[in-house]
Amino acid sequence: MATPKNYRGRGDLVLLCALLGTLGEIGRGQIHYSVPEESDKGYFVGNISKDLGLESQELAQHGVHIVSRGRRQLFALNPGSGSLVTAGRIDREELCAQSARCLVNINILVEDKGKLWGIEIEITDINDNNPKFQVDNLEVKINEIALPGTRYPLPGAVDPDVGLNSLQSYQLSPNHHFSLDVQTRDDGTISPELVLESALDREEQAAHRLVLVASDGGEPRRSSTLHIRVTVLDTNDNAPVFAQPIYRVKVPENVPPGTRLLTVSASDPDEGTNGEVAYKFWKISEKQSPLFQLNENTGEISTAKSLDYEECAFYDMEIQAE
């Protein structure tokens, strides 16, 4: 719903080129470091003096300083020890979302040698987030004439960590009527579905209570739960069907709050109240939720707050028609 990020303004490029033009020699070797996210301020990243081949640990004597651009500096130089350290806590998820690798590139200028060195720093993930459902409780309405084998999609959990630290599995509490099937999508994410295993009888039991557990693969393992109430209904033969499975829209970042982005539409051939359709957010991240509003009656999605091009270039959400 937005164009990719690009932090480089035209004026910045001109200034950087002018700086490069004054250097006698540009360092060709790329230096690589890694640092775990959430490290304390001052965490040791690498020995800059040694890796740049400087005889003295006193960086100030060589005119060594960081010339990289950015909204805030993530790293700093310790002149006395000759080391590169963190300038504050680094949130990998805020910086790189769920990218497989999170790389930060900075430039180090050594004035007395006339060299500019490129430094690549990988921010490694730690298991600092639980998989999280958008809601704690969910009601699923199922008609008593539903046939065994009927599937009902469940809202997935969101885990901003990556790799094994991200969401890995779902588990359903034991019961006599339902099982859980987990589908793997093309993008590798997993989606839970509730499967009816045996016929329901509303007169025998009007409601069933289930618990869905989402777990990651980190150490220690983190998890969260979704409490599901299955309400057994009388006859309602059809489920709403959206006019299209995927909706896409592009929007500039400067649109004011309240701007209509698009309208999703689903139809239900049932008559009366059984054919009335209501819309609600089904899967949307905690950070994105305050930015958008959904009209439950019309399916119209609009902005609730201003969108920031630099903070996020793409928003992905799921809508349920009920």
C-alpha cells in the first residue's frame, strides 16, 4: 500500500559525492561485524583501530569519525579504546521488520590517510517477542448441519522475530468434534484452520470451548493462546464470499487522516439476517492497527492517522466477512 523506502534525498547524494571527491584514496575492503539486538548502550561491536590498520588506539589522532547519514546514529566510536560501540539499544524488528538479514552500513573516514571505509554490521535476532494473536477471545459460529470435513480459517498469530525465533507451530486443545490443520502459504507463513470432525447437535451442546496455542521455536520457547468459543447455530447455508481474494492499493504518504483507500466487498446469497455481511479486521499487526479504520457495514477502509513513508513502505492485513 506504499512504495519502497528510499532514505537518500537528492541533496544528500550530491554532498556525499563532493566528500568522496576530496579523498585521496577510498578503502576497498568491507569490514563486517555483528551485534545482537537489544544490547546495552556501549556494547562492543569491533576493534576499529586494529581492523583499519592504525598504529595508535587513539582514534582522534588519526581524525577517525563516522560520516554516515541517517535519522539517528546507531553506533559510536570510543576514541580511547579504538573500538566501535552501540550508541543505544537497537530494535531489530523496528529497523528491519522480518527481513531474513538485518544489515546496517556505515562509513568511517580516516582523515590522515584520506580513506573512507565501509563497515557492514549485521543485527542478529534474539527471541524477545511472543507470537501474538490480535484478540484473546474468538467466537466461531457453525451451523449444526455443517458436514464433517468443513474447514473454518482461524486468525494467525504475529511474531516479529525471524528464523526459529519466529512463529513455528499451532496446537489445539483436545476435543471430540474438531481438529487443527495448518496450511503453509507460498510465502512460507503458516495459517491455522479449524476442521469439523464430527457432526454437531445444537440441542445436545450449544457451545464448545477450545484453546489454540501459537509457539515459536526459540530457546526458551515463547507462546500465546487464543480462546475459541464455537457457537452452534440453526440453518445458515452459505458463507460470505469476497468479490476478489486480494485487494491492492497504492497511496502517497501525505494523505490526510480519513482518506478512503479502498472498499472490500463480499456477498452472501442467504436471505434476511443470514445474508447480511459485516466486516472486521482479521489479521493486522499491533503497530498497523491504529493507522487504519474499517467500516464494518460497508467494508470501506480508510486512514485513521497519517502514514509515514520512512517508517513502513508496505502494509498487509486480512479482512473477515461474516
